[in-house]
Amino acid sequence: MDKITTPHSLTLNNLTKHNKPAYILDWLSINIHLKKFLLLHLTEAIDEYSVPSMSLSKDTVVKAMSLNMGHIVKAQVEIFVDNLIYKGYIIEIPGHGIKIQDKAYSDLRKLDKLIYYQRMVK
Amino acid sequence: MPEENIEGILEGDPNNKWPSGDENFDKENPMAMLPKRLDVIPFFRNKPVKILQDGFSVFFREINGLEYWITEKKLPGSYMVQWLEIEGSKKARFHRKLTNKNGLDVDNNKRDQKLVKYLHEHSGISREEINYFLEDVGVFIGDHRNDILPKKDLENEKESAKTQENEINGLPEKRKNELKKILERPDLLSYIDRAFYERSTSSGFIIGEVESKHVLNFNCIGARLGISTINTLKGESSIGKTNTANVVTGIHRTKKVGSLSDTALKYSEDWNLIDILYIQETLEDEFKNKQARLMSADDGGFIAETTIKNLKTGRFEIQKETIPVKTIVTTTTAIEIDPEFSTRNFIIPVDDSEEQTKRILRENFKTTEKKLQEIRGESLFDYKYEALRQAFQLLKPYTVLIPYEKELYEIFPTKNPRARRDSKKLMQLIKESALLFQYQRCKGQINGQDILVASWVDLGHAIILGGPILEATLTGFDKRLIDALPIVYEIIEDKGYVTSNELQIELGKSSKYAWQILKFFADNNYIYHDHATKIKNSVKGRTKVFIKSGSKEYKSLLLAIRTIKWPRIKEKEEEFIKKQILNSSYNVGDVIHLPHYESRVVNKVVYTPTPINSKEFRIYITKEHMPFKNSNKNKENLMGKSRYSKNSKCIKTIPGVEIDYKNITILEKSIFTQLADLKDHTRESIVEELKSRYNLDEILLTLKDMSERGWIK
């Protein structure tokens, strides 16, 4: 059976940039606490700066995250954001700006569980 | 009644029976009936007692053509006694009046000694003779008091009923005990807070304004018990200054006047019945008036000078009258107060923060609810206010001793001469707090004098409540400047100089802002432009290079207070009591009630008992930066250090809890983000981090909510 795709997701997929970041992080080796920290900051920054009528640029997200994380160098935050886009947690649609994907929320829940099990094992 | 008449009628036989005894007397003549009161005018030392409108004068003796009389006047709640010196028809009082609860017929050693001293020094009459006379007078008045005192008319009676001592004496014992219980409450400040809040809809109320209302109230208490101050409530118009002043002074003996004019003050006759002079609005120019300056606590009295026309010579003469020092309360919108005046004055900034506006607005939209409660009799509005008004009348004057005075020496900057006056103000506040809490402090007698020992709690009150006000009074700095000064000094220490560029980078603000700050400090001689340093460091262009000036070094009072060793202060107090107050069973308490804002209670402020040794109290004093309040929006900040201290345990997310991150609020997200941080967080630190982005109450409520849902612990 053919995969049913909605026109919406089709358009999104077509429009989405999947540029390979200049610095690809080894996502699997990243500490789960750091992952949670990053994802929470990401969701917070996007929530905070999303205005319905305006598109949210990557730059704004980087700036907001850098500020909220305690003035972390923007270049470093940008590497993370690029990797988050690459990993599909957020997508950047030309003309529509940054949009968060459900994957970010579901992974956060997974990370919570992982942290819990890790603690239990200890 | 004019004296001549008394003398005229009483010439000859004082026996009032003569008209009826005279057979030739025409009984139809209306003059036959003499006023009844004269019937009983007695003689003392062969001279008739002079009946005055509200008292009498009794003859003592004559020396070198001068007659000495003693006069006693009945005032509501007290008696005034003074000597009179009469030369022919000219009367002269030669010493100030002594007020006493009892008249001359009741023994009072202190008063009598003073009377003897005054007359002895003035006239040379031997002390024994005067003493004997006073005894004699006492017995005489005791026997004749009903005859020589005019009957009070009803109106006077009503008035006197209003005055304090009568009122307090007239209260049943049970009520007095109730009032004492109020004064014995360790959380008396909380009671005062509620009393100022729970007012009926028609009367003003105070919500928030923790420091302002308590400091003003402390000073009003001081006014009653002999410590005078000037208090200026400063702030923009229609911000609630008058309301604050009205509510606080309403609980004390206050006289409202329109302006500070010589004549108005001079011709006020009720000086003895009031403690506080409330001038409703003072304009900028009026601060420069001399009379206002003279009334400060240090200068002891106010001299009113008025020009009067001498009817005999036809010339104008200046008449001087000394008015006793009174505590002044006034409000002003003036931005700049004459510096000379401002140092002598408690400048009480009224809270103009957004949080305060919210609180007031919420209250203002509750009038219908309040009115309904009032009509239904559900709430006893004004009950606490009235109880407090009566309770304050139970407070007695004491000599307050501060056992830890020496420890305070170090916290005042010696380089700033203003500290001289300011240190006095801190002492005043400590004393006033002790007087207010006198039912909870150690009392004793040293050499016959009643004394009260100030506690470390009083220092706590003076610093926590009065600190921001003293700071504002002392420096005229606002919060921005207070924040910037340590940074400026730090840059100078690091680099040897500071320019607006460096400050701008450090502050993260615009260059104009940095320049304004540097200019203020340069204008006030904290720093100065040094050309040599500029050349030495090869700074180019028009940039000004500032270095520290040696003359002034600002030392923030509140920052210095961090260094206070509280347990040491408490020890000092204990030692003092042990040494000075023999057989005292008094135990020094170790809890202070610290105010903090709490949105869930009606009056928005709760007073949490905080032990001296507790971590919470240490947090308050060891914080890196102690925010302070000037006239601006930092009231919340001031309380910030103590507010969360109660719950300053570590906050963590509960492991294993499933959270739907997609559907939580942004604030909840922010809190989770903070908790995902690697460092440990307390409620306090979370609020600190988020308060720039969210409303304080919102953060607290969300935290509470999250903990109730089992997300955090």
C-alpha cells in the first residue's frame, strides 16, 4: 500500500532546508542531560519569540538561546541549532522561519525516562 | 474672670454672708444676689486663691517687691504647673511649664524637685522653705479642690474624653489587658500592617509600603515618647503619599496644618495635646525656610518670630516665642530637596513600583465587596486600627540603652561626614523600635531611672525597614547609581582608570547611559578626569579618563550591614542585661519577624519568624549584592532576599514524571529549563533568574502549582 501523505507535509518536506551543518555533532555521544538542556532551551526560545504574524529567524533563536543559557558564545549556540535542524527537531522554512517539530517534545519525554532509568541503575 | 474683679469683691470681709446679714440690705435689688461660686473662694496665706478659667494660682511669698505664686492648670489628661512672678500688675512666668498626670495635691518627688530648683535658682528662696510651701499647698488643695476648680462644662468634657490619658484611664481593666496583649505580640509589625489595611471603605488604607509605613510609624511612636524627627514622604503627585501619611498619623496625636507659617505655629494653643505636626504639602521653596530647619531633632526647638505693634510706643516690635520640638510629617512632590534640609530629614520614598500599583488597583476594585462585608457586619473594619490607637497610649517613655552600640561604629563610613547625622538616625530608629516593643524588651532601673534595653531585633528592624530610607536620605543615589558605583571602582582598580567606553561594555548599556553615570560621579567628586593618566595610557580622542578621587569613598550602608555579626550583637545584649540589670529573668529571643510580599494573603505582606542562627537570616545578610530602595522601583528587590528564604531548599524535578512538554506554559518551560541546568537551584535562585522576564507573583504561583502537580520537589 502506498504511503498516504498529506499535501501539507509534502509541501513542508519540499520546502524544508536540510543543509548539512558545517560541524556535525556526534549526537549519540552527547550527554543526555545536555540534550535535555538544549531541547528545553530550544522550545523555550521558540515559544518566547514566536509571534503569529511574523516568521522566526534562526538568528533570533540563536540569540535568545545564547542569552537564556547565560551568554554562551553565539557561534557555539549556532552549531547546536544547525545540528538540531539537521536532526529534525526544528525546521527552517524559507519565508516562514523556524518551526518546532513534535520530535523535540517526544524526545524530551524519552530523555526524562532515560535520566530516570540511569538514576535507578546507579 | 478678670483678676481685678476677684480682688475687688473680696476686699474686706471674705465672708459671703454679709448681704443677708445686713438688715438694711434691699432684698429686691438684683445685686443682692452674688454669684454662688464666690461663696467658697478660700484664702491661702492671707491672699485669695486666684481662680483662672481652667485652674488657679496660689500665693507663696513676697520678696523685694516681687510676689511669687504657683499656678496649676487643668488640661485634659494632665495638669500644668508653673511659677509666676508678679511685679505690680506685670506678670511673668520664669520657667517652662511642668506637665504632670496629677495636680499639686498629689505627691510627685520629681516634679516637686524641679519646682524647688527653678524657684531657688531664680529667687534665692531657700529650698526648705519652698519644699514646705509645696507640702502646704498640697494639703490645702487636697482640701479645697472641689471649691477652687471650676466645674467642667460638657463640651470640655467631651474633648477631654478624646484625649489619651483620660481615655486610657477610663478603660476597663479587661480592655487594657487586651491592648497590652497586642503590644506583647512578637509579630506586632504584622498586626500594625493589618490595622493599616483593614479600614472601612470610606477611610484610607495602606497596602504594601512596608518600609515607609513602619518607619513613619516608628517615628510617630518616637514623637509620643520624646524623640522628634522630620519625615518627608517624597514621590510624584497622586501616588498615595497623603494617604500613607493620613493613615499612619491618624493613629497618633496629630495636628494638621496647611503651611509652615510662623503665625500659624505660634498661635496654636494645643501644643501639649499633640505629638505630630502634619503639614499637608510642602513646596520646594518651603524647604528653604529657616523654621523648618530649626525644628530638626538636633537643634532643639522652633522659634517663631512675629512682628507686633506696641500700643504705647506705636512702634513695631519683634516677639519671639519658643515652640517645643514636634515631629513633623509632610509630603512633597519636589524632586530636589535642599541638601541641607534633606540630611536633617527622614526622606521616605513612596513605592511607585508596578507591583505596588497592581496591589492598589486590585484593592480599589474591591470596594463593593468590602462595603457588602461592612453592611453585613462580616468584617470588623477599623477594629484593629482603633485597638492599636488605644494600645499606643499604653506606651511609656523610657531611657533606651543600646548594648551593641560599639559594634555599629564600623558600619558607618568615616570618610563621609554625613554619616555623623545618619548614625544618629539609625540609633533613633533602634530606640523607637525598642519603645514600640517595650512590652517585649528587658526593662529595669539604674539609679532610680527607668531604662529599656534595645534588642538585636530592634537593630534588625532599623536596618531592614529603615535602611533603604537612610540610604536614600544619605546619598540621594538612585538604584542605577548604587549598582554602577562598585563597577566603576572595580574598573579603576583593574585598569587604573575608567572611561565611558569601558563602563558601557561592563554595564551592557548605551554609551550615553554610561556617560551620564560617570558625569554624576564626577560632579559629586567621587571620580575626576585626570589628564596625566590619559596621556600615560595613551587614550586618544576626546575621551575623558576618570580616576578615583581620594576625598570621597562611598560606602553603602546596606552593603556594610552585611558585615554585622548578628550572633555577636545578641551576645552583647545578653552580657549587658546580665551586668546592668540585676536579677533580670529576661531571656533574649532569637527570632525576628521579617516582612515579605506574599500575593496570597489579603494585605499582601506576611511576617515570617526567622531565627537569628538560621540559614535564612544568613542568606539575607551575606548576599553578594544587597539591593536597596531609593525613590524608585526596588521595593520588591529589597524584600527579595528574605522573601524566599523560607523555602530556600533545593528544587528539583521529580524523576520519572511524565510531562507533556508540548502543552505546558512558557513559564513552566522556563522553570524546567532552569532546573535542567547543572547547578542546584532554590526557589530564590529561580526567581532571581526569571524575574526579569516574568511577573514575580506569577513565578511563585507557577512554582507552587508545579509542586502540587508533583512535577518538582
